[in-house]
Amino acid sequence: MEKPEKYDWKESNLALFGSDTEKKVKKESAEGEPAWKGSGQQVGVEIWRINKFKVEKWPIEDYGRFYSGDSYIVMNTWKEEGGDELHHDIHFWIGKYSTQDEYATAAYKTVELDTFHDDKPIQHREVQGNESSKFKAYFDFYTIMKGGCDTGFRRVGPKAYKSRLFQVVGEKKQIAINQVPMKRGNLNSEDVFILDMGLRIYQFNGETATKDEKFKATQYVNMMRSERQGKPRLDILEEKSISPGHRFYKAIPLGKSKDKCDETAKIEPGMFKITEEFGNTDFKVVLSGSLDKNELNSDDVYIICTGERIFAWIGKKASIDERRNTMTYTHRYLFNKGNPYLPVTVVSEGQEKLCPEFTAAFD
């Protein structure tokens, strides 16, 4: 994923207002968004897509499907075991080719949805290719497709449908289904691939693909057929049982993908205290190479890096400016790191028990 030209994420739009007057204005703005009405009233997942600066409800039948050209907001409402109170996790998901305006709007609207629910939800940032396990676990099928949402089968119809190649990769509940370029060089023996030609579907099982990948792929292709009233023909192929001249191979053009893999370099674990003075942000090193929860102070905001994800912790006595710009500070911190697209979770002091991933980071 290329870095955007300006990585400011519309800082003014990400403000978490502090004064009573600002909170009131912010609350009124959130209540004026029609998409939020009725949200978070029962346990389950809800999804909205950002379309031309507006929030639109994502169809339930497409839950788990995300397009690389779009940005989305996902809310999970849940209860603690044996409890009655509703809790919320709000994620904004940024597609690889989503525009800056779209993901800035998603970030802003995430704050707005948080406000609508009285600042009780925990906020998360998810970037395509670096999603957290928590986010992917919401869906039976987690699928990334190229383009925008208007390119789906049900929207264009089977005759105008453009063939797609999907890679099924992962283990157990962390299996993802990613659309990859239609190039024969993208095939390998370690994974399962699905060639979707609209009214004909091939499932290609690589010779060393895991049973979990095969099982998930079979579930997915059967779901695809069901959505299309059983019309597509399905062929399940074993790599070791088909010849190089099989029609499956012939349907995929020769060549290697020009797409490069996203950066997945880990960042060294550590803790940093955020300081803001005369308009300049500084990240003071608290610990390097290790984490210690006892270092957190209620007066400040901290960035906590586990090496695989980022937490921003907001002390209950942190200043208004520190609280309102926490997500922006985190973006700045990550911008020049080896992997600036790590998952980000913002946790306010007192919310720790609602975020077991945060607590586990210190174990």
C-alpha cells in the first residue's frame, strides 16, 4: 500500500471535543446523522459504507465482503457473559485504494458514532492487509475484493460479470479470501484458489493446502452458488490430479502479478508518552523493547506498541488537546515506521476490562 500524499487524516475532523459546550454541539451533530438512529440496540454486527462523504447502510447479505476501493465503519455490539449492559467496538476499515477523503470521512464518522453512544465504545482503525484478529473474527467469510461495491455479481448480472480469482489462505478461524489479479503466476501449491466466472466456478486445491483452507473454500463456493440460485456449475479440482493443459489453467492468463505485497514488518515493542507543546508533538520514550502497565499515568496519553498492533491509552486526567487528538497522534507516530498500517485501538482509562487484547499485551 502506498502512503497517501498527506497523512494528516483531517486532524480537525478527528477532534474529541472536551468542553461541555463542544460536547453538546458534537452530540447534536451525531444525532443529526440518520444512519446512526437505532444502531447498537442489540447484540450483533452492523456495517456502513462511506459513499461520497455520506454514510450508507451496507446490505446484510454482503457482511464480510469488503472492496479495496472503499472505506467502511463496522460496529460490534456485545454483552459480557451473564451481563445485561450493551458494549460496543467501532472499527473504521480503510481499503487499499480508498481515497483520502473517504477514509478521513470514515474516521470522522467513527468518532461521531462513538459520540452518539455517549463515548462508551472502543474505537479501532483497520487497514486492508493488516486487519486485527478481533475484526476478522466477526465474519464467517472475510473477503477482500478489488474495485468498489458496484462491481459485484448481483449488481452487474452474470453476462456482464468479469472473472475473478480469489486466494483462500490462513488457519482455522483466521482464514481470509482475497481477490488477486488474474495471473497464472499468482497460483501456488500452498493455498486454495477460487476462479469465479459468474456461471462457472472452479475451486483449485493446492497440493499442500490445509484442510481448513479447503473446507472454508468449499463453504464459500457453495454460498456463492446459493446466492445465484444454484445456476453456476462448480468444479472442485485437486492440483495433483489435473494436467497443465486443464481448462482451469487456460482460463487464467499467463504472467506474474505486478502487485507487491504490503509491508508487514514488525515494529519493536515499546511505550511512548505523548506531549504537545507550542503546536509540536513529541513521543517521549518510556520503555523500549518491553511493556509495563505500571508506567501508565492518568495525566497523559500513551502509545503502546506490541510489535504487531498499536494501542493508544488515554489517561482520565489527560488534557483536552491530548484527548481530542489521540488517533491523529497515533497516525503521526506510525507514519515513518516499518509498517504504518498496523491495527490501532484507542482505550480510555477505565475501559481496559472491555478490551482483553489490551490487557493481554502486558502479560
